Amino acid sequence: MTQITDDWMVVPFTKIKVTDDKCASGTYSVFNRVWGGTEQGCLVNKLDWMGYGSSQVVMTTREYDSYISSKSSTSSKSSSNSSYDNRRREPCMPISMEMPKV
């Protein structure tokens, strides 16, 4: 937990309260940096329904597999809508699980 040590150098903590809720007025979150997580993630350019535009979405590998599977099962059964073709059109670009060095 080096983040607490690093943050202590900036502002010392006088009281720490663990909560799943938002911080109360006049208090601040100790953990405010992005956490890398424990599952491999990927960046996906999800195509719009016509295939002309896209939006970038971050997914876990499991979510990506589910997304491709549902897309393949709901589309027409032509060979161009296979799981392989959908993965080729909307690839899962891996996101490193290592946090960048600051």
C-alpha cells in the first residue's frame, strides 16, 4: 500500500474511515488514483449499428467474449457475422495490468 505512504508526504492523515459511500462533507478520499484491477482488460472500438461510426469502450476479457458471443448470436447467420469476423472487426486491444510509473 505505497499510495498511503506517498499521499502522507503531501497531507498527513489524522483519521481514516472505511466506507463504500461518498465522502462526508469536509472529508477526502484516501484512494483517488485509478486502480489497475485484477482482470485483464481491453479497449474495444464498438461499431455503431450501421458500422460507420464507433465508440471506445473498456471491457474485461470476459465482458468482451460475452459481447462478441451475443453479437454473433443475434446477427444473421451469414459467414460475415461469425464470431471470428466480429472479433476481427472489433478487436480486443489489451490493456496492461501494470500501473504506469509516475
